[in-house]
Amino acid sequence: MDSALRVGVVGVGHLGKSHARVYSELLDAQLVGVADACEERGHFVAEGLGVPCFSGPNPVEALIDGVQPDALSIVVPTSMHYGVASVALLRGVHVLVEKPVTTTLAEAKELLRIADARGLVLQVGHVERFNSAVRYVSGNVRDPIFLESHRVGPFTPRVADVGVVLDLMIHDIDIFLSLVPSPISRIAAAGRCVLSEHEDVACAQITFENGTMGQILVSRVAERKMRQLDIMECGRHITVNYETQDVEIRCRRGDNREILERPVFPKCEPLKLELAHFVNCVRMGRQPLVGIRDGVRALEVAIEVLRQIGESSPRSEGSKLPEGIKGEQAPLPPNENRGFTP
């Protein structure tokens, strides 16, 4: 494929408009159109980028018929991921679908089946994998003993259809699975609603068969924002700041002296790296760094976390799980350590 990849964006809200903007900046991609159920919002974004907007009852169909894209970014509410992605894949269009891939395992596995049958790229938008600090750490972590992640911040009503597990924790679940080359042996989780009908704070403890332990705390009702990952190895402690993309490594020498390292590496906008990777995978016929199988593994763990929250929360009778989640127990996923392919 020598010419620029023709790309469209379905859903141009808070994140989708950034997808559209990045595609318009990539040399190997040509943004050919956007689609949104809100005609006013869609036209506002489209006019700013000089592309047509498609709305109406079936905007994704209208976009595909109108501009014949090679690939689509799907940035709609999670409950709509399967419906929109399946339409695009069945029409022979490559897809990047935002995380979480779907709300149920059955839907995710059906998307996998369609993509495999048609030889299409299906990437899941776990953008933290493209964070420059995470990329650096992924190539330097040796044998983690304990991982701890904090992803907290003040309340915002922007994400209304899911709670913090599918909105926030799934990022960290995916990171943990990518860093630890071992199946999971045990998950323990708790959470509760505070300001919404979904869980607003949640904590999960994950134990892997190789002995590695992990803990994830997420909240959207915290007073201040924090995005941090700590990795403990024998004689070494690694801290990742997701926001600043900085890494600190503290090592203990034989004489018990502590050495502090702050590695220097190139930093780039994670979303731009993610979308450039997607475009390259489509153009070169490669499997993406974060494919549908990765999305399914992360979703399996998230569903188990949600199941335990639904059973143990003191307000479980008032909480609301995404349709199809309740009672859907997932097998604990195997994993393999994977590196970044530009």
C-alpha cells in the first residue's frame, strides 16, 4: 500500500476529536471523514479539519458508503463498540476500537472471529502501552516481585456508561498482563458507588502463578489526580509517572548504597504513537502491539473484578454493571511478554 491510508473516525467527542486531529497530522494517513450521532458536534470537528461529517440513524454506514475508508477509529460509548466495530469489519474495514474492546467476552470473541476470518487488523486502544515511559520500562523490567498502580482523580460526569473498572482500571490490568509473563492464579477485588450508579472507586489484588503480586487502586472521586506505577524487583525499585512520562530507578548496591537513575529517552504523545502504529500495521499487514487477544485478556480480568465487586459491595444492590457482565465468569488468562513494534 503506497498511498496514504484512508482513515475515518466514528465518534468525535472528548477523545474522538483527538483521534481525528492526530490522523490529520500523520504523513501516512489521510483523514477522509468523521461520523457522530450528534450532528452539531460532528460538523464542528469536521469543518475544523476540512473533511465531511456523517450523522443520522446509521452514521458508520453513511461514512463507509460516503468516503470508502480503509480503516476506522471507533470512539463511541463502550456499549456501542460491538455494534459499530462489527459493521465496519463485515464491510472489510480495518478497526481500532477504544478500550475496553466490548462489555462482554462473547462480543469480543465474535469481533476476533470476524477479523481473523477476513484478515483484518483489529487493534484495541490501550493507549498507555504507547506511553514513552511504559515503553522504556517494558524493555527493562527483568523479574518483578510486586507491582502497584494508582490511577485516581476528581469526579467528572464525562464517562457515564461504565464505572472505574472498565474506564480506568483496565489500563493497568493490560499493563500488568504485558509485564508479567505468567498466568493469573488469583484475583481479589472490592469497590463501591459514591457519586454515580457505577463503581467510582475500586481496588484489585492480582497474584500470578510465578509468584508476582500486583495491586491496582482506581478512583474518580479523589481530591487530586495521580497516575503512577511502582515496580519492585530484587534490589531495584522502578517508578513510572504516566502523566509526565518520567521513570525513576532506585538500586541497592552491595554496600547498601542507593543509586538513583532518571533515564533519558525520547517522549512523544502516546495517542500519536498508537495511531501511527495502527496505520503502519494496516499498511504492512502486521499484527498490532495491542490486538484483540490482548483486549480479551484484559476484559476477562476486568469482568472477574466486576463480578467480585457486585458480590461484595455493601451497595451492590444499587450498583449497575454493564449489560452482559453480571454472572459472566471469565477464565484467568495466560499471558506472554511482548515488546513494542513501531
